[in-house]
Amino acid sequence: MSKYLQTLLFLLLCVTAANATKLKGNVYDRKTGEPMVGATVSLDKTGKATTTGLDGSFELKDVPKGHFTLKVSYIMYKTDVQELDIEKGDSPKLKIYLEEGGKQLQEVTISTKKNASTETTARRLEQQSVQVLNAVSGKAIEISPDLTVANVIARVSGVSVERNSNGDGQYAILRGMDKRYNYTLVNGVKIPSPDNKYRYVPLDIFPSDLLARLEVYKTLTPNMEGDAVGGVVNMVMKDAPDRFEVNANIATGYSQLFFDRKFMSYDYGSINHRSPSEINGKAYQATQADFPKGTFNYSLKKPAPNVVGSLSLGQRFFDSKLGVLVAGSYQNTYRGSNSIFYDSKVVPTAQYAAITSRNDREYSEQQKRYGLFSKVDYVIDSRNKLSLFNTYVNLQNIQVRDELSTNFSTDYDPVKGNAQLGYSTRSRFTEQQIYSGMLRGDHKVFNDKLKIQWSAVYSSAENEQPDNTTIDVNGVRENFVDRRTLLSNGTPVNHRWERNTDEDKAGYLDLTYTAPVAGVNVDFSAGGLYRDKQRSSFYNNYSLTPVNPNAVYGTDFQNYSDLQFTVTNPGGAVNNPLTYDASEKTTAGYGMFKFKAADLQVVGGARVEHTDQGYNMLFPQGESRPKGNQVYTDVLPSLTLKYYLTDKEQLHASYFRSLNRPGFYEIVPSKVVEEEYQERGNPDLKRAIADNYDLRYELFPDASMQLLAGAFYKNIKDPIEYTFQADAVRGQDTYYTPGNFGTAHNYGAEIDFIKFFNKFGVKANYTYTHSRITTPKDTYVTDPNGDTRKISVNQSRPLYGQSEHIANISFLYKDTKKGWDAQIAGAYTGPRINTVSQFLNNDLWQQGFIQMDASAEKRFKNGLSIFIKGGNLLNTPSKLFIKGTNPTNAALKDDDIESNGHTLIRSDYYKQTYLIGVRYKL
């Protein structure tokens, strides 16, 4: 009987399938032709409905035959209604085009602000851009695992990032060109850097949720500033929407690191932000009472959960003439790392470095990140518009580094467990902030033939490290038992104040006139800028010694705050080369033309930049050049060709000349002792000049797919690299200093692929980069008499920071009907030079690594959604090594030091991070 029932059921299913069919189709924007993601498709009388996928496609299954009404709807678009007659066995494939609904406001700027954060806008910009461009949409940023711009940019082809002390990205390296060869824009305007030495901007200071999109320009045109060899990073902030909009989120999370160990903190609220001499006058003699003990009153605890949140409000008023948007972001996170650092030195008897000590470090870091952005724009009429932008970001790092040092001296015996130890704890508060305000006007005159855009900009950047405190204590290991015995000799306590400010005042003017030439409309553009940059740098330092230099931990004191100290330099050390003023005045002008003839678009012209850069050491210490300046003028031509093979594929070719200016600090002939080396400026440092060539094939069959494949070549004259040099006076001393080194070559290829399959998608890119530079290195040789001497030889190597292989891949899932978004993202960065050594074959390399992150979000009908983000899921460490081994290292019995023919110098483990939150959109 059961067999008969099974047979009958099978026949019924066959009949049902024979009388039912699938209804498939795609929904497009009628104006742009782009697929519509998330459009609602419903079929009356059947109760069947779905939403379009990432490629605009939909599918309704088991549709019976008959006459039906199909409705397709999307917010802000007119609903499309179609009458369908579906017969038995049909498999209709529909193409449906939706038209925008409501009154549209005419824009007067070149690019529209509507839907500026969508994937469609990002892909369209890449297709239409004159420059070779990659863009990350605000929507992609929102659902990604990334909280800062530095982590977002790591997903872009040809880009790798340099990590900070807690494992997050901090600086971008574009096409193998170190961070110094790039500059950063906010809404198209250059911003100053808060870095205390260099020009480049730390991208981890910017919370990613303020952005509408992130743009990376890999080629330049004459209307762009010319000091970029690698590329330009442009952060396009959010804009006022066409209707009232609220976007808010709040999240909390934790770092796996602090599930496994405690967080070390101190009373940073007690810090004096001004040194004693600033508070009381230059003649003041400081005492211990001038230094709050909270900076070395340490405590161990479990940190509070991380808190991350943002809010943006936007609306247009007065018949859409006035647009207002205000956005804010706040992040309070607890991060850190567990680190091993090996000190090493090269000796005449061996080619590779010998390890001299091991330093086990624990970093505990609290980060407070604030971001505010506002934009007000007023459309006077269809030809005139004014816009006011204000951006403020602030990053506070409260860090403690606790270190145990094991000295591999003659007293070191790993078998008996004996060693000389050193304990060092550093508390450091760093605050960096950037402000940029811009008033911009866009105008059209002479029947729209002449376009005028002007901008008045004020920007400032500040970096402050008040009362950076380090305390050092000696110790001993006997029979594997560690004890802190005596305070270290010399000055075990150091209080340091550092502060620098950058202030920019700039004006921009761009004119574009359209005129017919030989039957072709040609855009003739001209314009320029003037920028006055003023920088000040302050440094002061106080050293303290214990009243009782023989104090023993556990007997004479229980906490460092119990100790009494004497100030060895009560007047401070403000009279030093690191207290200086600097200025830079930049004047630029350009001429450019643009036209399209048949299938060829041509953009060309030249830019002239005049630079007057100088410094003034306020307290020179015998330097022969306490004042100095560099004045030079550069002509920077460029030509861009875009050939349209079809309406969906094109070839993009470009040539441009660019430069890289020295940083302010780099040309000041000062000396500063860092934690592991001495650093000096170079007043003879020259700017680098680069000739850049690009060719890219670009395919955009539809919004669900994109293929970009290209190659690049850079010839760089006088590239700026840091190397260790021997002191000409004291030959046994070395210092780290910038210099120019002949001509460097950098070339490579990259491919970028995006494809969406209904609910699934993949984004992948790969970049190969090869560079070469030749710099002098020291090495030891033995003559026939058996005497060893040091000589200098030339060695070729890759550029600092350049990885030969970089790759990214992200797998995406999107179900608009059920409200799901998810992705898992992986990034690979190949080995690269981290530090250039003084000695031959002893450069410090960073090991290649893979990092994996993931995120997911579930949306509900009331505008609420829940999201989760996970970072560094593989607990990928950062490891530094030397290519080679020294036989003496084997005697140390430390299994971490050598492996695979490499000598480990440093390893940092950061552990995973987790975040869960809610989002609300209106």
C-alpha cells in the first residue's frame, strides 16, 4: 500500500511541476541602466514576493499558469506594473526599468551627491574618472568589519597598511611606495598631519562611519597637487540627503587579549600637559613635587567593554535649496599586544647579527577616538551654490608598556636559570587632532560655458605627548626565580614633553571654459593654489635619580610611587634642537585641456609648483646651520588617454610627473635619542622627482561585475630613504637619518575583480610590485694579515615598505528580502623591509601575513538592525626578522630566535576582537 501512495505522490508532484514555472528577471534604473538591489517584486493572486539580489536579478518559483499582475517597487522610484499571461511550461525572463519619482534638484557641481555612498556610485566613479581610481562605497564600509579608514583602505587593490602598536592599520602604502609618497584629502582638500616628524597622515585617526566613500587616486592630473608618487587618498564625507534621514548605531565588544591577561593602566588624568618650565617660567628649578606620581602608579585590572557609536542627521529645507548634515562618531576601545623584541649587534667575526638580549613586552592601550563632521550647502539658483564644510577628528592613546629584559651577557646561563634582568615600564599619553574648515563656491556663467570653483581653507593639526614617563629597575634571575633588586644606575626616571602644531591657510581657484575647436567641445581649465603652512615643535625633558639608589623592591618600596627622587636637570632640557619653528609657502598654477573625439578622451596639461620651505632652531646646540631653507620650482606635465573599446570597456593610459618633499623634521639638523637608536635630520636632503606611467584595461559589463587589469612603472630620482650611518666624528656611534640615493625603479601589475551572483558576491584583487634601490652598507673584511676592518659597499634592495605580493578577497552574502548582509574578508601582505640596516644583509624584514575579518548584519522592518564584527580572527602576528643566522645564537637556548634560516627580531601578537551592536535608520 505504501508503494502505491509513494507512486501517487510522485505523480502529483510531477503534475504540479508541469503546471508551474519559474518567473525570472532583472530590475534596472532606467536613467543609468544600473541594476537595482533590494527592489520588491510581487505577483498578485499567488502571495509570492521577493527582492532583487546584488546583480538586480529576481526569481519567483512555482508560478502557476494564468493571468497575473506583476508589481516592482523601490523607495523613491515609481512602481512598475505589468500584466502577464503565463502559459504551461513558460520560463519568462523579464527586464524591468524603474524611473525615479519626485522632484529632482538640479546640481551645479560636476559630480552628483545623490546616492554618493552606494556601490553603484563607486563603480560608476571608477568607470568615468579621468584618473586611475579605486573607490570603496559608504555602504560597503558600513557592513564591513572595519572601524577606521586605515583598515578600510587595506581592502583596495595595490594598498597595504602599516600597523600601529595594537595591530590596527595606521598608514597606507600605495603600489609599494612608502607612506611618505602619498597625501591625504578630505572632500578634495589636503589636510595637515599631526605626526611629530613627517607629512603623512595617520589614517587610524578617522572613524570610518563618517564617510560616504573612500577614493584612492593612482594617477594625477594637472588640477591635483603634485606631491604624490604612490597615490592620493580622498575621504568623501557624508552629504545632506534629499529627505530627512537618521543613521545611528551603538556597539560594544571586547579583545580576546584581555580575556587571557589583565590590562595595565595608570592615572593619566593627573598628567600636567605643560612642563614645569612652561608653568613656572624658564628660570624655574623643578623638584619632585612638580611631577605627579600618577604616571607611574600602575594597576592591573580587567578593562571595561569597548564602546563604539555614531549618529548622523541630515535634511534639506526651503524647497531643497538648503542642505544640512551633522555627523558624529565616538569609539572607546581597549587593545594591546604581547611582544618579544631581541636586541642585536653585528660584530666583525660574523656576517649576521648576534642576539644580545631578549625583551618581553606587554602593551596595554586605551584608544578614544572622536569624529565630528558638518556640511551646510545652499543652492542660490541652478548656477550658483555655496558649501561650508567642517571636519574635526581626535585620537587619544593611553598606553602602558611593561617590559622584562633578559641580558645575554657572560652571567647568562640558561641551564642554571641565571641572568641579569632589567624592568622598564613606560606610560605614554598621546593626543592627535585635525581640524579642517572650508568654504567653497560653485558657479556657472556665460550660458554655462564657464565654470568657477573657489575654496578658502583653514586647517590645523596637533600632536601632544605630555609627561611621557619611563622608569627603569635592575633585576636578577637566580635558579629560574626573578627578583627586582636595585634601581638602575644613572637616571632611572625620565619625564618628557613633546608637542607640535601645523597650521595651514590656503586658497584654491579652478576655472573651466568650454569652447568648440574643430567641431569638438574642449574644456580648457586653469587655476592654482596658495598655501601658508606654519609648524612649531616643542621638546622638554627631565631626568630623576632615586634618593636611595640601593632601594630594593619588596623591602624598601612596594610601588614606584613610594620612592623619593632628585631632579638631575631642574631647569629641564627645553634648550635643545627639537624645539624649533618651520614654515612652508606653496604656490601652484596649472593649465589643462580635456576633449573627446570619437572613441578617444584626452586630458593633458602641466602644473607648476613653487616651494619655499625653511626652519629655525630656537635653541641650537652648536649646530653649524641653526637656520635654513630650501626654495625650488617644479614643472609637472601629465597626459591621460582613455580609449573606449565599447560602451562597457576601455583602455586607460596615463603619464604624470610628481615630487616628494622632505618633511619639516627631516631637514632640521637635530639629534634625538630614540629608544633603540639615535636619529638625526639632514639639512641637505633634496626632494624626490618621479616619472609615472600607467596602463589599465577596464571592463564594466554591468553593475554586477567589474574587471580592472593594469600595469605601472615609476622612475624616481633622488628617492628619500632612511639608513643607519656611522658618525664621522665618533666612528663607533651610528645614527638613523634620511638621505637621497640615486635613482629607484618601481613597477608592477594589478588586477581587481568584482562579481555578484544574486545573493552572493566576490571582491578580489592582487598586486605584484617590484622595486630596486641601491644604498651604501657597512661590512667587515679580513686582510691577508688577519686584521679585520670595516668597509662600505653598495647593496641593491627593494624600497622600504614595499611588498612584492598583495592580495585581498571578500565573500559577500546579501538577502534583501530577509534583511541579511554578511561577509568574510581575507588580506595577504608579502614580506617587506621594515628597517634598513647599516650593515650588509642585515635589513629588518616584516614576515608576510594573512589577516582574516568577518561581519554580519540583520535588518528588521522597523529600521532597526543588529550587527556583529570580528577582527584578526586568525590571531595573525607581526614578525620582524633578519635573513640569515649567527651560530652564536644557538648557545642561548631560545627556540624563538632562529627558524627557516631567519633570525627573529620581534614578534607581536594582538589576538581577536569582537563587536556586537544595533543600528537604526530612518
